[in-house]
Amino acid sequence: MTPNKRRVLAGGTTAAIILALSGALIPTAATADEDATAPTSGASFDANAKQLLTTDGVEAVATNAAGQVVVYTTAPEDALAGEADAFVDGHSNVVVKVIDAPFDSQADTDVVGGAGYFAFDPTNPNGPGGLCSVGFSAWSPAGDPAVVSAGHCTGDGLYSVSALTLPSGDQAGGGNPGNSDVELTYGLAELAFSQYGGPGNTPGTSGNPNDLSSTDVSAWDVVNPSLETLPEVTNWTTSATEDLSAATIPVRAVGTAVVDGAVTKSGRTTGFTSGQVLEVGGWANVSGRQVYGFVTNVASSEGDSGGAVFQGNTAVGILSGGTTQNGQPIMFAADLQNALSYTGGYSVALYIDAPTVTSPAQIGIGGAITGTGAAGQTLVVTQAEGAPFEVPIDGNGNWSFPAPPEVGEYEFSAIVRNGFNESAATPFAVAVLPAAPVFTSPANGDRIVSEVTEISGTGEIGATVTLTGDVTDEATVGEDGTWSVEVDLGIDAYSVSATQELEGITSASATSAFAVIPTAPIVDAPLAGGAYAFASAPTAATGTGIEEAAISVTLNGADAGSTTVADGAWSVPLTAQAGEFSLVVTQTVNGQSNSTTVSYEVAAAPTTGGGAGEGSGSAPGSLANTGMTDATPYVVTAAALLLLGAALLTVRRMRTRNTL
């Protein structure tokens, strides 16, 4: 889209901008009124107000509903000097209000993508120029603030100085369509590079699909120190306040336009409009110059040239030209990455989220300060007293660095840096505490049988250890680095916490959760490792234990019964049966348990009977003729039983096992 070449008729504002770039100011003279009552309106009031504003400390002059002139100052009334002091003392209807600081422009000096600007020839400031739109805030190759826009806005390099336009005067901000009588606000930048078409602002190369050197881009060095470039694009909803930075979309990346994807542009004429990317990787003749880029159906008009074109938070293009198809808008944008490649190292400024601290505000000596940030970037940490240092942020967005090695209060500030781009700072404070004391006995998770008579641990020599929880006491860490307190803890569950105080600073807390458990129950029967004939199989599990303790019995994992210790003894019936058995007896007191396991065997019941087999030749029911007397089979059977008994007696014994 061609630049607007109509004259800017803003009553000398072009000259004022040149003065602003040089830092010069032109005060307006006025004469103070000496009447007893100061005027509250009209030319006399205006003259007085303007004259008062030339006095150091006077920041505003206005009238209230009571007919008083209110003078706002940053100095106490008795500190006002010269004409201001005389004016206040000489008029009965003047009041002074002291404010904390001079009035701030509330960020109208922030430069964002989509804002309007006027480019002109500094040798002919009242001559023609170009009304265009900022594309994106940028960085020069040296890391200085810059902006990028369209190359055709520079008149092939003739318009080498630019100034921001008043947002409410731009058409997108409510100004009259086609109005060239815009108001300039701040000097913006000096032209550093421009190319419209081929190199040297030529029509461009045709017929070579590999030659992408035709583009439409300009890079401007921001020379006004009062301006701050932001990595954001305005949506034009706050133009009435003259602060386009109050409602923006952050630019987080630079990429290539995605066909069929949603796309948005921001510019001074039609504002914030959206549509779809229709085609990519294409070329267009924009007013006779070839430009490489992509086609959209986003609405645009004169003055939008150079404006930001983006998808989501990704900058993809610079508005170059527009037309219609059957009355519907067609907009062509220069491919941003391709355009930047010819600028000699200019890059788009990116928005980076401020880092987050995830570690607690209190950390023991030897601990780490941790947090999150942009993955793969660099965290720059500045301590209140110390040089900045860098911390890598890993691929998952996590960072960590050791806390200071000495006890104390520390203040930090951290940013995330990516090239020239930096996030806002995150301030945070950390209290480094003495390391928490250590429990050595009982340690966390211990199960101690019967009782605990001492709690002990280690700490910083000379520190005072304070125990809280189920035990409250104090101890001093000795020269050997240990501490202990005497206790009398019976069967139960306990939780004890400990801190140590050193040099008036209390450490983080350590906790030991432990249990005092009962002794294991004694099992008198069955015998551990016992081997029983079926006829003498155990019919009860018996033993001794702690008075009134609960006893539960399982046999091969199945519940076999329960009881309570009475007169020091307990008994649970068992069913006689053959097999190998694991008997577990558990004794419980105050919810704490201990167990004994007994393994034993019971032989199978003996079998009887037996007649002659078929084909024995004997009469039915008679004994076989073996050459022995009739008593022989019974003798043999008895001998076999004796042998079986001897074998059972040689079965290996199983030892009794106590389970804690």
C-alpha cells in the first residue's frame, strides 16, 4: 500500500517534533495576577496557570467547584519559590495540594506495533511525507531499540525521520477518514534501512523462484530516549486515552504464515482487523514493485501500510498492499522472516514471561532456590549486594541455583533473557536459615520395641534445639555436634519436630515420626518346627503376652481367631488337619503391633484294609498264601509305623521367628 503523501497540517508540529528529538523546550511567558482574588477562568487564569508551571515544583493548576484555584506541587507550600510563593500568599482563593511525584504520561510514550507514524524529509519538514503504521518493535544489530515497517513508507529512503501520530486523531482511533491534519506527538526514529522491491529499491527480480530478494521493509532506529518500545501490538481499543499500550497482544515468536490459518493486522487507518491466510509463498506487484509474501482476506486501507500482521502471538508479516475481489478485501503482506534477512541484523522484539519462584521463602543452609521460566532461555539473577549471574533454564522450563551459604536475609531480582529480549523483573526475598537438626534416634520411621528413653540427634555446635509435638523439650548442641533429651515413651505412635536456633535465627523444622511397639507374643504351641502325627495334631495355639493385649492368629494367611491376653496367657482353638502350616500370632497394644511366626507340619492320617487282588488264587475273603503265619501282616504293619515315626522325628526343625 502506498504511503500517504498529503501534507501534515498540524500547526507546526513537525518542527516541534524536530525540537523534541534534540531535547529543546520553548516556555510560554505569562504575567501573574496581583488581585486579592485570583481569576478562576478565562485568559487571565490560563496565563497565570502557564506561568506558575514554569516554577520548579509546580505540576498542575486548576479550579474546583468552590471557586478556588488549586495549585498542585511536589514541594511543601512553605518551600515554594519566587512567583509561585507570591501568587499563593497574595490571593485568598488559592489552595496548595502536595502530590507524591510529577504527573506521569501514563505510558503514552510506549511504542507498540500497529501505532501510526509520519515519515518525512528532515531537510523539508513542511513538505510531503508518508502516513504509515509501525509493524513491530525491534532491536538493531547492536541491541538498541528500533521498529520495523514497510519499505515503501520511506519514499525510497527520502523520508528518513519519523514521528508518532496522536492515536485519537488517527482514523482507527476515531479521527476523520482521509484527514491529513493529524497531530504529531513524539519524535520517533531515524531511518536505518529500507527496501521496496528488489535491492536498491528496484522493481524486483522476476522468473527466478529461488530469488526471494524482493521485499517491502524498513528498519528505524528509535532515537527519542523518552520512548519505550514494547514487544506488543495494539488492538486499538484504548485510543481515546492516547495510550495504545493499555490493550495489546504480546509478540512471543517470529514465524512463517500458515495457510488457511486465522490472521490479524493492526494499523492506524482500519485498526485491528482479522481474516484468513489464503495463499503463502507468493509474489505481488505492489504499485509496480515485486514483493515476496502471502495473501489474506483481511481489511486494510491507506495508512495501514507497514502495520503488524500476526497469527496468534507469532509475527509473520508486514502489511504491504491491498485491493478487493468482488468488493471483498484482499491484503498482501511481505513475509517477515524474509524481509528481516535483508536488514543487516534487525530482529523483532519478543515478549518473554517473567520468571516464577517455586521454592519457599525460607531455605536451610545448603538448600536451593528454584523456579520456572521460558524453556531453553537464560535466567539472569541480581542479588541486592552482588554482581548479576546467569542460570540456565532447562528444556522443561525449570531453573535452580544454590542459596547463599550463610544464614541471613537476602533480596534478589530475576529476569529471563533471550538475546536482546528480556522479561519483566521478578523480585523475591529468601531467608537462609540454619539447617534443620537431624534425628539420629529414633529416626523417622523407626519402630522401637517396648520403650524409648532418649531422643538424640545432631546439629550446629552451640545451637538451641527445641522439640515440639508429642515431646516438648530443649537441648543444646554440644562441641561434638550432638544433642539429646531424656524421655519415657511407652507403646504408642509419636511425632516429634525439632528446630535449632543460632544467632537469633530459627532453622527449618525436621520431624521424626516413630512408633514404640510391644514385644512379640510368645507361642508355646504349636512348637516351632514341630512335626506332628495326625493323631497328635495341635488343636489350639497357646502362649503368653502382655496383659490385656489383643491377640490375632492367622494360619497360612487365613484368619484363625482372636482373643485377649488374660493372666498373662492366651489361647485360640485350631482345627486338626494334615499339611505344612505357617502360624502368625500378632499382639497389639495401643494400635501398635508385633508378631511371631511358627512353622510346623502334621502328617496325614494312616489308612487301613486291603483284600486279595485278582488272580491270587485264594478264596474270597481269605489271606494270601505267603508261607507266613496269619500274624505276619500285622507285625509288618506295626514295623512300618515305627519306621514312619522315626522318619518324622528326623524332619528338620523350624526356628521361631519374631516379626517386627
